[in-house]
Amino acid sequence: MKIGLVLSGGGARGIAHLGVIKALQEMGLTFDQISGTSAGAIVGALIAQGYTPDESLKLFESSSFMKHLRPAWNRMGLLRLDTATELFRTYIPHDSFEGLHIPLHVVAVDLLDGVQVLFEKGELIRPVLASCCLPGIFEPMLINKRQYIDGGVLNNLPIEPIEQKVDRVIASHCNPFGMSRPIRSVRGVIERSLILAVQSKTRDKFNRCNVLIEPTDLVGFGPTDISKARDVFRIGYRHTIAMRADIEQMLQEGCG
């Protein structure tokens, strides 16, 4: 049985994907295809390269990683990810989709044409980072003279690239709908507005997943809370462990 893993966007909450994956691997699951957008694209690239969830968590916790990925305002109100490209090359030196151990599919949005673009061949790192360029926070990523922004703007749960290639789809969605605290900043309003804009389209896809993992305790964390990476990781792990019976039932049905 071939299993596909779909990883949503969600900023720092995307680190929960690592906890989810660790729990799934402890259940004996392996993945034949991975599809991701935004934070899910970063996590997907690391896992497809062969890093373990714990190794990937340590990368997120490292000072160099945080320095390059934490959003901040410059004079234009945008943070560039140029330096992050070189940082990623230290972790994935071959910089190619073909060099990964698991096929990876990454979604970004062409800013001018307003369409989603699927990256799955050739250069890896810039498309992955393009998928993370949240509008209003990160400057669009330039690839072949085209500007790309966060894939989650149009597709925050990219099931389509893999659903015909696998027997079962497991989706990790790290954007539970609720909020546990008031929003008190312009940046927070922008982030929340973007989440709300994509929420309805994303939820329409839930019934296309054989297993949906959505840790509700993530409502207590914001998309920029990367300093709380280990807490977010634990939430993803514990939530998935608690779902073990449901996940095993899905596997049993798949073997039938």
C-alpha cells in the first residue's frame, strides 16, 4: 500500500508536522510521496532528504535557522529570503528534487498570473522558499524572472499532486480555526486574515483525506512563534499518538 503525506502551511506551527511524522514513523509508517506548501514544503524537503524529525527540529531550533526564517520588518516592510537559500544548501547540498529519497511536490503562487504552480523537478531550494513567501512579510521569490509567493494563498493543503499516485492520503493540517488570544498587532491581523481567506477552500478538502491530523492545541501558538518550536513539535506528536487507533483502522482497511 502506497501512502502519501500532505503537509499544510502554517508558519511556525508547521513544526508540528515533525511531531506528527515522528509519531507516524513510530507506528511503522513510511511515505511514498510528500506534498507540501509553505512550512509544509520546508518540512517535506527535510524529511524527503532523509533527516529524522528530531534532527529537523534541532535545525529549526538552531540560532542560524531562526535568524534566517523569523519574520521581521525592514524599511520596505518585507524580509528577503536570499540568505536562507545559502543556509539550506548546507543541509541539502544537491539542491534538486531528483536528489531526494522521497518524491516531493511543492506548491507556490505566481504573483502576476495569480495561479498556483507545482514544482517537482529540477532546482529545489528556491521553490521551497518561494512557497513560504507570506505576502506582506516576505518579499516574493524570483525564479526564472517570475515572482512567487506563499503557496498557501491558493492551496494550503495540496492533495492534488499525489492523490492519484498513492492508495491512502494522510494530511497534517496545522491551522485549527480557533484563536486563544486577542490579536494586538498589524502583523497579527495580516497573518490571521490570510488564514481566514484560505480556510474554507482548505476544509473542503478534508473529506478527500483518509486520515486528517489537526492538532487543536495549536490554537495557542501564532505563525511566528518559532522560539516555541519544541512545544509545537510535542503537540503534533502527542495528538497523533492519541489518534493511533484511527490511523491503524485506516491501514487495516487499506490492506483489505
